[in-house]
Amino acid sequence: ERKLAARHIDFVFEPNLDVNKIRDVEGNQVRFIAHRAPKATVARYAEQMRAGAAFPAIVVNERYEIIDGNTRWMAVQRNKIPTIAAYVCIDLSALQARSLSVELNQSHGLCMTEDEIRAFVTSAIEDGQVLDTKAYSRITGIRASTLARWVAAKHFEVRARSVGLAPEYLAPLADSVRAALNVAKLKEVFREVTALAVDARVPAAEIKSIVTEANAASSEVEALRVVAHARAHRSDTIKAIAAGFKSARRKSAGSALHIGGLLRFEVADLLDVSPEKQAEMFSRMARLQERLDRALTRARVEWDLGDTPEPKGLVGTLANDVA
């Protein structure tokens, strides 16, 4: 009753609802049909009922369509009991019923699977609702960040459909990639960068970088040029994937993450080392500098850097740090 009252749902408690009036109508529950009222659980509930155990009342709407309590309803019928206690909710939409079903299922009985919870999230987005991910995280036990990713992925799916991109074409894209793509501001940029993500199997981190640069462009033409440039750099990968080969994993995949991590540290952070470890740290930083210098030297020759500005020289950097 507290949960119904907290949601401002009008209801009537019916202690003896005729079980034959209750109907199972699709659209009011979040649990998949295959997971409703498992036979073993129904048998256990029925036995406990015969032994005198008291169970919570089921929940139905004013048309007696069940919202929560499938297993209890089946157990009562198994015991040939003609009535069951029920909360009859008044003026409840299908979406409100499913939302209530989420909370009730997670608070008692069998918890829902992630697929069932995601299906609810998807249906809520399709109905135009804005999901409070923190609130539903508390209800479902699913991380708010995961729920937010599901929401973003669904928004991406709806948006992709609106620009003519078929679900089958988008199948290779992970949720994290879909969420990153959905940040693209312009329609044509969204379409082109999505096509790039599919054709080149671009990971989420790289998509974020491309989309950020495109969003910062001064015009749509310039933004599309950013995407075209990213596609040109991945032409070999795109050809390989189109020919039925997997995208080769670059040796730099792991090192890129570590370099990105290092860039988050200021010079003072790197120098904040306990005295007993300073000699070892100095040696490791010197080795890293030597390796990066060699990599930069080769990159200047072997890579197509275009208009990429030259990094500051080591001497200039040291002079600035000392100053």
C-alpha cells in the first residue's frame, strides 16, 4: 500500500477477488511471458499456502488485468481457491502499470532479468518518457550509468530510424558506440558518422573524439569534412571489413589508453613522488621520454600528419617549467 500511495495511485483493496475475473493481458507487465509463474515456484507457493502461509495481495487494474502476482495467482488456482486478495488500481495507464511492476517485482519474488528491465526502459523511451536513471537504479539495482547508456542507445535507435538507417545495418554497433553517436548535433553529420562507425567498426572512444571535433566545427560543411577525413584514414579497415575480414587490432590499442592517462597528469603531479621511489621514477620517466622521442621521430616521417602542429621541443618545455 505504501508503494501505491507513494506513486499517488488510487486503489481499492479487494480481499476476495474472484480468480476467474483476473486476466493476463500483455502490456501491463515487464516480466517476459516465459519467466512468469515458473512451475516449480508455483508448486512451492501452493504448498506453502496449504500450510497456512500468508502472501501479499496481488495487484490488478480496474479491468482486473494482472500487474503483479502471477505466481500467487497460479498457486491459488492450483489449490482450487476461488478468491484472492488484490489491490485494484484505478485509472492506470499501461506504462504506469509496467513501471509499478518493475518496483514490485524487484521488492519481492523473483527479480527481473536485465533484458526485462531493459525492455521496460525501451518501452518508456518509445512512449516519450524521460527516465530518472538514479531513481530506477535504486529500484532495480542496475547502475545508473548502465541505465543512462540504455536510454542513449534507444534514443540513437529512434534517431537512426528517422534518417533511414535500418536496424539490421546498425546491428554491429555496441551500446557505448550508439550513445557516443547520438551526441552528434547535425542530421547529416549523424548519418555520416554512424555509417563510418558501422563500416569501420570504430570503437566508442574514437567516435567520441570524431563527434566532439565535428560538433565544434564552424559549419556543417566543415563538420562533414571532419567525418570524411576520419573515413579516409580508415579506408584500409573499411575495405578489409567489407571483404569479410575482421578489423586488425592495432598494437597501439593498449598504449593509447596509457598515454591518455598520462596526459591527465600535470608536471607537479608526476613529480609528487616519495623520496625512496624518486630514483626509480626518474629512470622510468627517462626511458619513457627516450621511447616517445623515437616514436615521434618516426611518426614525422611515416604518418600523414597534415596540418598537425609540431609539439613543443623538450628544451622549450623544460625552460617553461623552470620559469
